[in-house]
Amino acid sequence: GVQTCALPISTITTLVGVTLTRLRRGKALWIGAVFAALPVFSAAILRAYQVSAERPASFFLIVQLLLGLLVAMFVASSIGEEIEARTGTYLWSRPIARWAVLAGKLLALTPIVAALAVAGWYAALAIWSPAGPTAVSCVALAAGAVATCLVAAGISTLVPRHAMALTIGYLLVDNFVGVMPFSLQELALAHQMNALAGLADDAAIA
């Protein structure tokens, strides 16, 4: 029993290490940092032209769209490639359970996605608005990043070969539904992030 429990934990730990090593050696982290910085550049331009900062909700939408790209690039592509190519099999003498692959990838990549998204939002609004971002909006974005990463993991498990494209497509639809003035928006992650951040007219669903 102890050996049975130890193997998945050891496998997950190894997958976390391998994932982070690949990330450090590749270009994805730098590209993700550039994406996360785009709202900062936009905020600097708006501040230079003295555009009013009365509607942070519209700016939050830009951050949500970029969050979708980050999740697809980091989580969906990584999990999809791992499952499709079965590279984890080469680390161990027997096949790895799919849940272990998901756990390892999510533990490694979700904090990075959340940190990039929150850092971009915080820096952008700190530049654009004298009041700066609220702590609640940062927490909402971090929670939304975790939820979005889980959605990407589910898509990657079902359709690993087209995980990145389908994740981007799904999240674009989610953002579109989230801004619709109908009750259907309650099903959208984007709307729930806005509500949790206090940028919507209703409260978020727990």
C-alpha cells in the first residue's frame, strides 16, 4: 500500500521538475511574460493620452483575453503534448496514469499562469488608475486563472492533439458569453471573474 501511494507522488514530483526545466530552457516563459505585459503597455499609452480610468471592467476584459492565451500556451499545449506523445513513459518503466500527468502539469504551470496574469493586471491598473487595483480583483483573477487552467486540462485530456486551439476557441466563446446581457452569462467563467472582482452588477456564484 505504501509503495502504491509513493509511486504517484514520486511521478508527480518528477513531472513537476521536468515541466519546470523545459519551461526554463524554452521560449514559452518569455513569450508569456510579453503577453502579460501587453496590458501594461496599453495602460501607459492610455495614461499618456489622459484617457479616463472610470471603467476598469473594460480593461479587465483585455486581461481575461490574455489569460486565455496564457492558459492555452502553457497548460493546454503542455498537457496535450504529454498525453499525445506519451513522453512520461520514457521516465518510468510503465505507463503513467493520466491523472498523475494532469496533477504534475497543473502544479507546475498553474501558479506561473496566475502570477503572470495578476502581475500584468496589477501593474497595468497601477499605471492607469490613481487608485490602483483592489486586492479583491487580484484574488478574483488568480481564482479565475486556476479555474481556467482546470478547464484547459479537461480539454487537453479529451482532445490532446488539438488542445491549444480548442482551449483558445472555448475561452473566446466564454468571454463572448460573459459580456452578453442575458442570464446565460452566469455560466461563463469570464463573468464570474468579473462578479468576484466586483466589476459586475451581480455577485459571483460560489
